[in-house]
Amino acid sequence: MRLWLRCRVLQALKSSRGFCGSHGHLSPLPAPQKIVRTWEAISLGRQPVPEHFNFAHDVLDVWSQLEKAGHRPPNPAFWWVDGKGKEVKWSFEELGHWSRKAANILASACGLQPGDRMMLVLPRLPEWWLASVACMRTGVVMIPGVSQLTEKDLKYRLQTSRAKSIITSDALAPQVDAISADCPSLRVKLLVSDSGRPGWMNFRELLREASAEHKCVQTKSRDALAIYFTSGTTGNPKMVEHSQGSYGLGFVASGRQWVALTESDIFWNTTDTGWVKAAWTLFSAWSNGSCIFVHELPRVNAKVILNTLSTFPITTLCCVPTIFRLLVQEDLTRYQFHSLRHCLTGGEALNPDVREKWKNQTGLELYEGYGQSETVVICANPRGSTIKAGSMGKASPPYDVQIVDDEGHILPPGEEGNIAVRVRPTRPFCFFNCYLENPEKTAASERGDFYITGDRAHMDKDGYFWFMGRSDDVINSSSYRIGPVEVESALAEHPAVLESAVVSSPDPTRGEVVKAFIVLSPTYSSHDPEALTRELQEHVKRVTAPYKYPRKVAFVSELPKTVSGKIQRSKLRSQEWGR
């Protein structure tokens, strides 16, 4: 792979003409574009995946070589701000310099070997991106975790993964110390801080002194790159193992099609570093030569996000639907987004009402994508495509996505079933390797020729997918099957509803009925609960099929959520059924 890719780079640097165009005419083709198209062809399954691949060496260092040869993108590779005037900007050359120094810390100071596991639990600090690339360079398997993890969460992840090292900040270091004795595999603790702590190695001090000379290890495309713990919306989080190829090459196509990135783009994804979408941003942006923008937001603040979009030349924004719900409650006419041109969302279902409000107030469309910790993006609305409100788009190449029954048989359009990805006769290379150390779960996730996502939906005759919810979330009331997302979307159109979660609740006559847990908008908090319940029930009857209305309603101050911000319907459902 390395010799092949070096040849491609040299060819691109020597010639700026390539064979392109629908009629096969020769036309000018910039060198970097030729390289990216090669990666994209692999990502789309049009070329075989190379035996050896390492994102740091075969992608990031290629961009660095192009910079040295005189081709410099209009923006830095990395742009970090803290909201207090401090900024960090790195070109690809500078990213290479600092990440090689970080790699020497892992390999030399920490003594980590290829295949060893390291937890990365950091807020949005530049060191998270350095440590991630350093893991790639050394072959160390990274295990990102969100910075809101509790002692219990940390202990579970360290014990389950048997990680040898952890890198974190001052905020979490005391919690790690409290559980270290119960985690015998943990040998090295790295602290990102301006001060020291007993028993910890100071990453920033070591970074200043480390050598910038480092030879990247040779890794195979199927070698482990990262372990992600699932969100835990149902049961204990599970370890999902991804390879160098599945992430390093799997995001090139989605980065160009769904995210629509080019060298001139500045991409801001507001997600926490511990969540898979932070990695999705890293691989999709840097494979296309785009700039990753980071704002060190200690907590979600709609006004800060909107001010940042108005202040910095951000071209592409990605937020979970929860954040867009907060943004559309602000007066968006007070803000001018001079550079913003493409907006994305994913992670949970997008209410059509939120999409409509965002588009009406900003003039920008919201392009939804669907994927899991186990996959890259498998369904999406690519930029420029026709969007059907409420649909999460069509299958994304190279995936063959179908709706199947419980035996793995493909269902006709319009019929509800399991969202499934074909894995036989050929397993998509951009798929996860396995549920680590859980062969039973890995085997149970496949039926017939398909991997079963655990989500329910139907596909219409045009190939658009319509999400209903997790398999356990679908409500069966008097033989009617009701997806919680449909009811939640209807409720979202009423001004009283800030957010809601819909689950099944036991009923002696119907077996189970729809129950809605609703967080009210501040202006409705003093309304009569009984009158408001009737009003919301009638509203749902008007907006969707009458049988879907919530026969039970509970007004709550907040909804249970995972550390990534997903609503945990399973907790509410267990509460209803006394489990």
C-alpha cells in the first residue's frame, strides 16, 4: 500500500492532467483531487481495499507531503478556539510534527506496543486529536470515552476493555485514582494539565521534550484501530471494534457525498470527543483535506453556538437533533451566518418540525444521516438530493440496505421491519470487526445474509427509509404497531412541547398503550395539566393517525439520557412496566 500510494502521490505531483468527465475528455485535475478520488473509489467499493493501511501515514502524511510540495489548502487542518480568545491552528505539516512527538510519548515514555489499548477521555482539547493520531502511528488501539463518565462508567470500561493506559484531564483524574486498584490492567496514566499529579505522567511536559522523529508502524487494513462502547440505550454498553480500513477509508465517500467536504471547507461538529461522530468528523474531514473546527464548549449553549457560527467562517455544521431543537427556539433572524452553506444531523430521529423551522429561519436545509457505532453512515440525504420530510434518506454506498423480517427475508416497500445491511456473500469493509469478546452477540446480530441493526423502519417505493424506533421501542396496542418517533414528531409541532419521549405502558384492555413523557416549554409550565393533556391528545389525533395519540401523558422536568445525549426510552419503559 505504501509504495503504491507514494507512486500515486508522485504521479499527481508531476502531472495536473487526468482522465475525467462524463464524455471521457482530458481536463485539468489538481493533484490532491486525484489522490482523494483514489481513496473515494476504495471507499465506494470500486477498488479493492489494500492489504496494509494506516490513516496517519497513508492519508495525513500525504497531505503533509502535498503541502511541502507547494500545495497548501486555504484553511488550516485543525482550528481550535476556547471562547476566551485563545486559538490553536495547525497545518497538516504541523499536525504531523506534533502527532509524531505524541507517538513517541506512547511508544517510549509509556512503553505501549501495537495492539495495546488506551482510553482517551478528554474534553474538546487539541490533545485529543493529537493522541488519536498518535495511536494510529503506533498501532495502539484507542478507546474514546465521553468526559461525563462517572466512576462506575470508567470502572466498567477499563475492566471490560483491559486498557493498559488512559489519558484524561484534571476533572476526571480523581475518579480514575479512586478505581485504579480495581483495574489491574491499567499501568500508565497520562494527564493533560499545566500542573502535575502524583502517579500520573504529564502529557504536556512530555510533548515539549519529545522527539519529532517517529516511524509509523505498518498496520494491515483489518488491524484494530478503535474500540467504541455502544450508547447503552438498551442494556450494558458493548465493545465495538473497528479496523484501520473501516474508519480510515470508510468515511471518504460519506465525507464527499453526505458531508460534501472539499479542501475549502471548515467543518464544525459539536459532538463530544467520546462519541463516534467525533471520529466520523476526523476521518471524513482530513481525508478530503478539510479543516476541523473545534469550540471548547463546556456545556451546550444555543447562543454560544449561534454566535460562533456568526463569528467564524464555518461552512459545514453537524449537530444532533437535540441541539437543533434548542437552536430553533432562538430568534435566528438576529444572527448572520456569512459562510455556512451545509447543515447535517444524526444520532437520533429528526422531527420534521425542527427541520422546517431551521430551514424557514436560515434558508438552509438539514440533511439527516443514519448510522451506528457498528457502521459508518448507512442511510443519508446527500447534499443536493430531494428530501422527504421525516425520512432519513436512501442507502449510502457501498451498503446494500434492506428492510427484512425476523428471519432475514426482504420485505416489500411500505412494510415495516428490521433495518438490515447485507453482509453475505461479502461483508462490507467499512463495517465493524465484531462485538469484542462477545461472539454470541456478534452471531445474534446476523440473520440470513444480513446484519440486523436493531432498529425498525419501512422503505417506500422510491427507496427512502422511514425510521420507527428501536425494536424494543415499537408499541403494539390492540394489534396496532406504533413507532414512538411518529408520536414524538407530532408532539414536537405543538408549541408547548420542548421535548418528549414516547413508550409503551400496560393497559388491561389493549395490552399496552402509548404514553408520552413531556418536557414543557417555559411559557406553558403554569398551564392546567389536565386541560393541556387533552389539548395535546387532540393535537396528535389531527397531525397523525388518531389511534397513535398518547392515552397517557406525564409532564416531567427532564428526560433520562445517555452521556451522548440520546433519550433512554428503555428506562422509561422499564419504569412503566415495573422492571
